Amino acid sequence: MAVVFHHQPFSLSFPCLPFVLFVSLLVSPLSSALTEAEALLNLKNKFTNTGALDSWDSKSVPCDAKKNNWAGVVCNYGVVTALHLGHMSLSGEVDIDALLQLPGLRSVSLVNNSFDGTMPEFNHLGALKSLFLTANHFTGDIPDDFFTKMESLKKVWLNQNAFTGAIPNSLSKLIHLIELRLEHNQFSGALPEFTQSTLKSFNVSDNPKLEGVIPQSLEGFDKSSFSANPGLCGQKADKICDASDTEGGKGSDKSKLIGMSLVLILCLVSVVVLATKKRRNQDFDTLGGDHGEDVVEVCVSSHNPRKSSTHSTRRAVEQSGHHRKDSHAGSKKPTGSDIIMVNDEKGVFGLQDLLKAAAELIGTKESKRHSAYKAVMANGIAVVVKRMTEMNRVGEDGFGAEMRRLGKLRHPNLLTPLAFCNKKEVKLLVYEHVPGGNLDFLLHGNRSVELNWQTRLKIVQGIIQGLGYLHSELPNSDIPHGNLKSSNVLLGPDLVPLLTDFGFSPLVIPTHASYSMFAYKSPESLQYRHVSPKSDVYCLGILILEILTGKYPSQYDNGAKGGTDLVEWVSSAMKDKQETEVLDPEIAPKNEPARTCMERLLHLGAECAEPNPERRPDIKEVLRRMEEIVTMAAAQGGQDDGSGRRSHAENVRALSTKRRDSLNDRGGSSSWSDIDSSGFDIS
């Protein structure tokens, strides 16, 4: 029996409508969910002046498992976790609905743009840990309960806007809050009580409509955190509170007693300050006020550093007037004129130890960026002291917090700070002295040490490992190093590279950073005023090319001091398959395995120095590829490159001999005041 089906045209009749509506209700929530790429494109569409976001394109994805593709988008395992959109000249509307489609988003930075209007509804993003809105044109009041549901917030920067009204009390309830920047606004009313033990950086300066008593919970912060606020009173405001400043005018007798006590304390402090200033003037003798960045090397013998530092530790504690643990942990607020230890692995010392040390000038005074002092402290601790004048982006407490964070870093390829001294506009940074000199001098100066292929490979490997550690330990920093170049790579024992001058980006004013930090000379910074971790990778690429070619890069000084455009030169050689032609003749390969390794490292350096940051590998990819190159080189059986030059071990012995000669030939030692009267004016 045949079964016949009669096909009739489908018609959407009224009885079908309920079923269609049911299906549409099921499908619509799914279809409305946006991908991260679509959400970011929606965000971009609400912005204006989006030239810096040209890489945000529907034909690509913002990130994959290995790298970030879109400018300012930070990813972790292919998920968007942060938007670093600072310094991009953006304006328009911040589409919060688009941001809600990024479930992994933890940090938003819109620093130094042109956004205006009232505070966007960031309070809908309950998982945010960092919110940076510095230097925009936001205005209006912020609701008192705005931050109530943002319990994960650690860093809030609202400074340099035009916010008005009371400071939201909900900020004082954020239990994880570490940094709060509210300065240069128009906030009014009283300061809330901030009792969080986590709070390390706080600033409400230049909010002239604030009034009332500075809460006791905030008295641990520097006076600069409350400056330019004539309505505030208390010890940190240098203004005695009267009865009208206290609650309801009650307790006037107590207020008077407190006022009299403050007067007495201020008088005593004045006497102490005058006496201290007089004694310090005698100590510094003729030392005057230099406005450059000097380097002071205090060089000492390296035998038994811990044993020789015992008496110095006791003497430094007695002279500084507080216990060592106070200086190290910050439990007692130190005076700005003393040395504050952040890393005591090489011993403990005080400012007087430095002042009493014999010293001599090395380098030239005309070149302040390279001038240096060498001296010997009595306790035998070797240190380098740098005088910095451009680190005024944060207040005293913020500066101290950053230095303590850097002092905690530990890696074989990092030279972490030992101590600092913070006084007004001058900062002194103290490091361990490394007598081997820097890589810049070994590459372009008088080569007493032959930098053969084995040595250079080990140096590059150490530099990459140190930079990788910085990127993992400082993940919230736009540029974890910020100033990576050959002069900031020191060579320690066994020619181990030590990165120095890292982590300064949060401390240096951007206008100064643009000419003092190499990462700010990357192509994306020069063109779009944008920096990111990829800017560090660019600096690394230039450094790798410099090490392999032996040529001084014109990129360091934008060609002002000559040099070679290494990116253009190497790229041209690679196109012509002439890679070996650009290698330093000292490492010209004599066998095929060495040539292959050198070419692979040269290609890695060129990719890192790619002008387009989207085409650069991230530091994890650089680490992986470097390990492959090192493994390939090791497979040669420990043989040299066939060039007949010194082995790495012979280089180490040559450098050790050079160091001993340098230590034995110290002529011309004198006191600080005999050398340069511009060195240490911290009064």
C-alpha cells in the first residue's frame, strides 16, 4: 500500500502565534548576548576621536590565548581582563552596557583623556578591582552609596576632574582599598573616616571646599595629602580646630585642651626642626641645590658584608632615632631626612654613614645623566645612591609605598633598591653597588672584556628572564620596567645581567617620562601617547639588536646623538637574507649551528621591535622562544661558536681581574663636600 503525502504551503495563521512567541522568548536572550569583540566595538562606537583604537576591527579578535591584538586591551588566557585606554585623546560616552558584556573585566583606565559629564555608572561593574579616571573633565556629585556594591575595589583614582558634593561615604567601606586619589577636584563637606588597614595611598589636596577636622584615622598620611584645603583643620593641616569644627559645638573645653596641646607640640617640633636643620647644614657643609639627576657610587670591599655591617647597623639605628624595624616596615613614620630601608639583605645604614664616607667623582659633571661618585663607607657596604628630581607624581606616602613594593622584588636578574630618602622635591634611591659596570660601556666603550656569542646569549637570556619576572609581579602596571636599555643593565658576578631603574612609571610625571624613560619613546607613545607592557617588549627588541650588532641605537635619543636605526637596518638585511652581515664581527659565526641560533635571536629581536605593537609578541611568548634558542645552542655540546675567541668562562675571569684593579686603584678620595656642592641638598 502506497502512502501519499500531500504537501501544502505553510501559512502563519493566528493559532501558530503563541508557539512562535514562545520560541522567540527562548531565543532572544541568547541572541542578545554579545561576544567580547562586539561589546568592545559597541564601546568604541560611543567614543569620539578614536584614532588610537584603529586596531579595534571587526575582522580581528581582541585577544587570543597567546597575545593581545587590540590596543589597550589586556587579556588573560583569551579573556579580556583590563582596558588600559589612557593617553588616547578619547572623548564621548562610556557605554557601561558594553562593559557589562566583559565578565572577566577587572581594571578600567581612562587616564588623561577628554571624557566629561557626570560619573558613568561604573557601580554596575561589581567585580572591578581598579578604576582610574585621572585627568578627564568629569563633573557633578557622586551618590553617597555609589561604591557600595563594588566590594572588590582596591585602587580608585578620581583626581584631576571637577567632581563636586560630598566624598561618597561608601568609599570608606571598601575593605580592600589600597589607593584613593581625590585631589584637584571640588569636593565639599567633611572627610569620612577611613579605617581600612589596607589603605596605603590617600590624597584629597586641592579641594578647597572641604571643611572640618581631619579624622584621626587619616593622620598617618603626609601633610601634602591635605594641602590647599583652607577649610580643613588638625595637625596635618597646620590649623588648630576650634569649637565650631567639633560635633555640634560640644566638648569645647576638650577642644581648647587639644588646641593648647597642639600649640605646645608645634612649638616643640619647631625647636627640634631648627636644631636638626642647623646640625644638617653643618653636615652638608657647602652642598647646594642641583637640578639634575646625579648618580653617587659608594663603593666598598665585598668581604664579609654581613659581619662588617653589624656595628654600622647599631650606629645607624642610634643616629636615625628609631628602631630598624620601624624604618623597614614603616610602623613609625620616619623623617624625610633619613635613609629608609626597604631591603636589608646587604646590611642596614643611615644617612650619616653616607655623609661620612670618602668619595670621588667618576665621569664628568657636564653629563649629568652619566656622572657618578665613588666612595667607601666605614662599614664596608657597597651601595649606589641616585638623586632623582622628577618623581613627584605621588605624595610622600605614595612614593614610600611604591619603593617598599619594589624593595620586596627578588630575582637573580634584578637589582632591587635597598633604601630611599624622601625630602621635599628630592628623592635619593640607594642600590647595591655593582662594580662590573653597565652593558652600554662594555658594548660601546673600551672593551677589556670580549663579548663573544656565549656571553651575549647568556646576557640576553638573563635580561628576558628578569623582564618576564617584572611583568608577572607588576601585572597592573602599564609598563612594568619602563626604561629598559643597555645603560640600565649592570653586569654582576659571572657576567650575570642585572636590570635596574625599573618600576618608576607610577612615580614620574608623564611630561617628564616622555623624555626620561625609553618606553615613552616607543612608536605607539610617540604617535598616540599610549604605553603598555608591549612598550617594554619594544625596548627589549632594541636591546637585543644592540647586543647582537654591537651598534648604538639611534632610538635611545631619537637620533640626537647619532647611532644606527637598528630596526630599519636589521629589517632590510632580513629581507635580503643577509642576517649575518649585521652581526657584530666579534661574534661572526664559523659554523652552521651557531649561525642558526644567532639568526633566530636576531629575528626575535626584530619582532619585539616591530613598530606596530599588535605584531609584537608578549613577554610570555618571548620567554618561550628564548628557551628554544638556548636549548638549541646547548645542543652544540657546549662548544664555542668556532670563532676562536675567548670562552664565557675566560670573559668572567677577565672581568674579575678588571674589578680587582679598579678596587685597588681608588686615588683621589675625599669627602662629599670636596667634590660637588650640588650632590645632596635635601633640606
